[in-house]
Amino acid sequence: MSEAVTRTVTAPPGLLASLDPLLREWLPRQRWFAGKGRQVTGFTLVAATELLPGTGKLGLYHLLVRAHQPLVPAHGAPDHPGDCYQLLIGVREALPPRLAPALIGHLSTGPLAGRTVYDALHDPRPAELLLEALRTQARIGGLRFERDRRQDIRSGLVPRVVTAEQSNSSIVYGDTFILKLLRRIVPGVNPDLELPLALAREGCPRVPSPTAWMVADVDPAADPVISAGPADLAGQPYVLGVLQPFVQGASDGWELALRELAKGEDFGAEARALGRATAEVHTALARALPTVTLGHVQLELMVGGMIERLEAAVQAVPALRPYTGGLRSAFTALGDLAAEGRTWTAQRVHGDLHLGQCLRSPAGEWWLIDFEGEPARPLAERRMPQPAVRDVAGMLRSFDYAARSADPPQPDWAETCRSAYCSGYAEASGRDPRTDPVLLRAYETDKAIYEVVYEARHRPDWLPVPLAAIDRLASSGHLT
């Protein structure tokens, strides 16, 4: 039996206090940290589990910590217990050169004073321990490792961390499995596990079926946000990660599109196939999970949310101000249709669909991955039924991003892909998204506004890309 199964003790007292100054510097630098632009002023320890004792040659601790930050990035603003993050902290006397990029810092106080701490996901031994825990369905303190017993998990698979920039972290095991570890953790049913499980039950071939997953059972009193929040969150497990088959030799949709664009190759056939794959996933989700009808009241709330996001974005990014009236019209036009009695069907959707969330196998088949939705939005919102066109709008924006990443930009390439994608979607679903232009424009506008805020905060050099779409969407009552 592995060490992961037999060790169940919690982390030593004082560990978080000794890590605090190091984490304040290290955490905001991580790609997956959601609170950029606001100082971290402290942490609350939500849960801690010792996977390997820190006094040995290699120590390993699993921590869930809430980062305290001001709600607004202003000097003197009150602290607030914000997002909860999953950390796997490795402990060594000194780091070998290969682990230097994973360094968090050197502890000078506390129970592990004099030792070095680092992001353990970059270290093969901790990564192997996680896979073994999933394979054996271990229970380690409040951590539960569960699996689909119909799928075999071999031991001894060599791990490697995925170094591409992501909003979470991933480990590939021997080109057989990929473990996605969520970094920003919320209690409740996570769609990144819920939806692939539902699609697997439907036999949908376009999404890898979950092989295993890890969750944490947390004392609600230990989490200040949960203990003070809605009663239905208390006692909910925290989904931490999902293990799925690794599509060996697959091409990332974003990278594939950029390669074809750089070569001047047509991407229309791939876009059409991707549209068909998207429609197959939507059809399976509509079979697997309940659908609802959105009438005037529901659409009024939805349109109100879109307008609120627009107003907040204008305050955050002044470059949006000249377009405010035109962008608002995209939403009010939808509200006008609802007031006239128009209804729409809503269902569970991917929620954050773009080329980077798609894989093409060597055989030419498309797969959809990463069903977490937009991590910045509340879990309850991400799990709400939505018109399927929301995913379509996200993909159309992605084609536009790819085309405008080229030098010079290739808007005709994007238009060809957008048209082919919608045609492929119609072939598989019987419904062409372009036949509902008001709804599609509203969702594409909402997505472009989100992109403007994101780029302004994280990648200012990319801001002209969504602003070009803003200019088009604000001045047109049509998609094209």
C-alpha cells in the first residue's frame, strides 16, 4: 500500500503562518491567480492534509487557503476573505536545479524552518503519489480519491507537468491520462466533473470520460465565506481535480488554427467539423440533463445582467465608453423580443467554449474539454441552463481572435470559419445559429465585453483584438 493511503495526519500547527510571507509574493505571480491587481494581506487555512511528513527527505502538504484581499484595489480598503486556492506544497532541504522554476521560497520560521518549499506539481514523486491515490481510491484526512472502476489505471506511469499557460494546472501520465487540478476552488457540484460524467452516460464520443476524481470534505466552520454564506453550501464537497484519458497526438484547436493561418491554409473544413462536434455535445447534454423555457421574466433578468456587466466594464475600461449606446442596443433588442412574447430553450452548456478548449485527434475527430465554465463567475451561475448559442458565440469570438493574431490580421479567414462552423452546427443539430441573429449578437457582445476587461487586466497588448469586435458589434444589428 502506498504512502498516500497510509498517511492521514493534518499539517503541523504554524505551517500557514510560516508560509504567509512567501505566499503573498508567490501567489499573485501565478497565471491562475484570480485576484491580480489587489494586494494579498493574509490567508485563512480552510483545510490542510499531510501527504508526506515535512521532516523527511521530501515533504508534501495539500492546502486549501483563502487569500484575503481588499474588494477594490485602493489603499486602505478593508480586507475580505476572497478566493480559495488549492496548493500542493513540496518541502525539501534544497531544490535540485530541475525544480528551480517551482520555487516558492525558504522558510525561516515555523515547524519547517530552514527548509525550502515549492510547487510540488512540478516534482514527479508527488505527482506519482496523486495518481496512486486515485488508483487505490484512497481517503487521506478530508481528501477523497474516487474513480470509475470500469476504467483501468496502471501504476508506474511517468508524470510530466503541462507548462503551457492555463487557468488551472495539469499533469500528463505516460501519454495515457491527464489530471486537471483546479486551482480556484469552490464548494458544490463542479460542472467540469458533472457534465463529462453526464455525457459519458449518454455515450457521447466528443468528450473524454472521467476516469477518476478527487474531492475534499471541509468543515464549514473552517471556511469564513461558507460559514457566513448560504446554508445550502455547508457540507458540500470541494471538487479538486479530474483524471481523464489523454488524447495522444491530439492538436490543440487554438495552436492548430494559428498554424494553418500562418501557412495561409483554409480552415473551413475543420471549423465545419468542429461545429458538428459542438452540436453533438449540446444534443447529448439536452438529453442527459433538464432543459427549461426562458420567457419574458427570465430574459429580463438575463438582459439586466448583461447590461450590468457592460456598465461595470465601462467603468473599468474607459476605452469602451464611446461604444456604450451601441453595445447596450444589442441587449435591449433581445429584451424587446422577449417583451413581445418570444421564448427560447435553455440547457446545460460548456460555458467557456473557444478553440483552446478543443482537441483534434490524429484521426481528425474533434473533442471538447474543460467544462468548468468561466471561473470568475459564481458556480451557481455556471450551472444554470443557458441558450446553446452562448457556446456558439464563444467559438465565433475565438475564430476572430485567431484571425486578428495574424500579422496582418485576416478578417476574411475568420468570416470563412465562422460561416463554416455555423453550417456544421446546423448539419448536426438541425438549427442554424444564424437564424436567431438578435440572440447571437447579444451573446457575442457579452463575450467581447468580458474579453475587453480580461485583456485590460492581464494582457494589455491584446486589448485591440476584442476592441475591434466591439466596434463591429456596437455599430451593427447583425452578426456579420
